[in-house]
Amino acid sequence: MSGLPLIVTFVIAIAVMIVAISKFKLHPFLAIMGTSLVLAIVVGLPLIDIAATETTPAKQGIATIIGAGFSGTFSSIGIVIILGALVGTLLERTGAAIKLADLVVKVVGKKNPELAIMIMGWIVSIPVFCDSGFVILDPIRKALRRKTQASSVAMTVALSAGLYASHVLIPPTPGPIAAAGSAGLADNLILVMGMGALVSIPALIAAYFYALYIGKKVKTVEDEDDSLVSSTYDQLVAEYGKLPSGFNALAPIVLPIFLMALSSIVVAFKMSGQLVTIIRFLGNPVLALTVGLLFGIVLLFASGKKDEFNGLTNDTLKIVGPILFVTAAGGVLGRVIASAGFVEYIRANATVIAGVGIFFPFLISAILKTAQGSSTVAIVTTAGILGSYAASDSLMVALGLNTPVLAALAVMAIGAGSMTVSHANDSYFWVVTNFGQMKAEEGYLTQTAVTLVMGIAAMISIFALSLIF
């Protein structure tokens, strides 16, 4: 199959996958894998494996394509996702996330509570899932609101936006890590982190002003009744016992970033020697995050919760497991699409597609996000479709996104799309509305609207950066 029928088949396959996930509640792993298998059969890929000497994707059988796509994703990014999630869990259980929030308040000040809570969310959600981050920081949001008499809605929207920006744009959150791995940037996570931090700034600025605006328009029961604020900040701290020091709270996050950045610097300057070898060893994302994990374990022991380590590890793996499988399934779908000739068709019509360029991953991710609700599923599926910037047969290359910087911008575009939009089929929508004491219709005016504003603002900045690089 080739040409326009191939494109139509691809569109139908993606639509069926979305309906299966969103309407029939089929698990994303099964939906993506099933779609990949059926698509491979319909487009005419070989039903049996051919000789082992035939190694190009176009000559591989379906079983080989599926196996290669699945295992390739696991080998490139699976361990990194697990380690990043473990670091986040340790920060949550030891009170280090609360300490990080406290540090931000001291820097920003109490006169700008919306900005303070937004920055808190942005920092905490780098290693912690946005859903968990909101639950962790919500007591602080309430205490700050009561102390400053700020709008409850404005504080809720600001916190949600801060958490969401880093959740979809900055590793080591599993979605951006998986996208970086699929894009061929697994060994250059520091570039993705830096780009994510940069792109998140305009998104946060837009969200901040929208939070202030909507806070004047929408009122909740929290704005009317201060008795709903169940605990002050001091009471919250008391629940954790003694909080860790600022250095200890920062170390699990900052040290991995520092090691990866140092490794990128020595590689960029083509340095050599025994010390450089050690730096590059420790700067590998797996080793760097292992260092962060070790400091997180130190936190756990210092807080007197060492007996919880096995339990929290099991809890984390239960959360990460589905993400790993969905990520690998996205890699399978991408491999099938590459093998089916879709990329060749795009490349043959490059003059038309080039006009879409960096907007293509944004649109695909936004469609997936809006239809099925999960930002992580939208990110890993879109990243799997695009493939690696270093693979000549990938859609990334066909779109002209064939350098590390442009690949990182493509990852950002995927993340921006995965923000757009959060509504009733997204668990985070209900976390924000329920903890913020808002009705569903108020959630659409706040959570849904701010994610739309953030996605558009982020995409505009990504497009501007693509013109520069």
C-alpha cells in the first residue's frame, strides 16, 4: 500500500485507537499494540520473518518489527523512567517536596502568592507526577490563600499550571524522558531539560496572567469560608516531622542535572582523559539519576523511614509499570509506521509537509491528548510516531527535524500538544477541580482554559525558537 490510501489508513488507525481508549476504555497498551498489529497487516507488511540478513525495516516481518520496536524503547529509556519516578516518590515521602516549596516562598516572597505557588508546582513536578504534586502542595495553597486573602481560584489555577508545565516539558518526568528516548536524545537529556525550562517560561507567564484574570471572574466556596482551610503550613510540616535541610532536599534533583550538564560540556569541548571518562560515566542519565536516587535514600534514612523503602519501591513500580508498557507500545506503532512506507510518502511530498514542520508533532499530540485524556499517552504515542532524528527512515527526518536541537524542539512541541487540553477525560482535571472546590463547569473555565492558553503560548515560543535554530 502506498500514496493517499496509506495516509487514509493511517488516519483511520489513529482514530480507531483513540476511540478504543476514550470511548471503550480499552487500556492504552492494548489499544496501541492492537492498532499496530492491525495496521501492519492492512498495509501489507510481511506476515512472517524473512532471513536474518535482511535488516532494513521495510524487509522485516511483522513479528520482528513489533519485537524490535518494543525492546528498543525499553532498552533506551526504561531504566531512566524507573529511577526518575523513584526519586520523585522519595522526595514526596520525606517531606523534601515541602522543603523545596518553602525555599521558593522565601525567594519569591509572600506578597505574590500566585507566583510563589506556581513556581513551587513547577519545581516539585519535575520529579513528581502533577497529580501527586497537587495533592502534596494543596495544603500549602490553602494556607497561603488564607494568609494572603488571595483568590482561591487564582491560586488553584496557578498551582495547576506550574505543575503541568514541568510535567509535560521537563525530564525526569516519564513522558518527556520517553519522548527524548524516542527522538534519539536519551544521551542528551540535559538539552531536553534546558529546552523544557526555557519553553515553560512563556507558558507560565501566560498562565499566571490568566490565573489572575479568572480569579476575579470565578468564585468558589473556599473564597466564602475560611474554615475549609484545614491546616496551616506549620501543621502540615508537623505531619512530616522535621523537614530535611535545603541542600538535602535539592540534592536528588540538582546533582543529576549537574552531572548530566558536566558530561555534555566535556563532550561538546571534545575533552579527554581519565577524569573526563569518569565525568562521562557519571553523566550518563542512568548513572546520574542513580546518584540522585542514592541521595533520596539518604533522605529516607535521615527521616527515620528506612523501613518504608521496600514498600514505596513496590508502589512506585506499580505506577511506572503501565507507563513503561505504553511507552514501549508507542515505539512499536512508530516502527510499524516507518516500515509501512508512510515516511517515504511524506518525504516524497516534503515540499508540502515542510510547511507544517514543527507544528506536526504539536497537532498530533494535541489531538491524542484531547481525545483520550492522558498527557503521557499522548506524548509517548506521538514520539513513537515521529521516531529518532538520527534514523534516516523516521518521520522526524522527513519533517526536517534532523538535528539534536530541532529534535529537542520537537519533543517540546509534543509536550505543548499534550497540554492541550485537560478536560473531563483527564484525571488531573478532576484532581484540580475537586481539591480546588470547583464544579465541573468551573473546571472548564479554569483548568481547561488555562491548559489551552499554556499550550498555545508554548507552541508560539517553540516556533520562534525553530526559526532561530
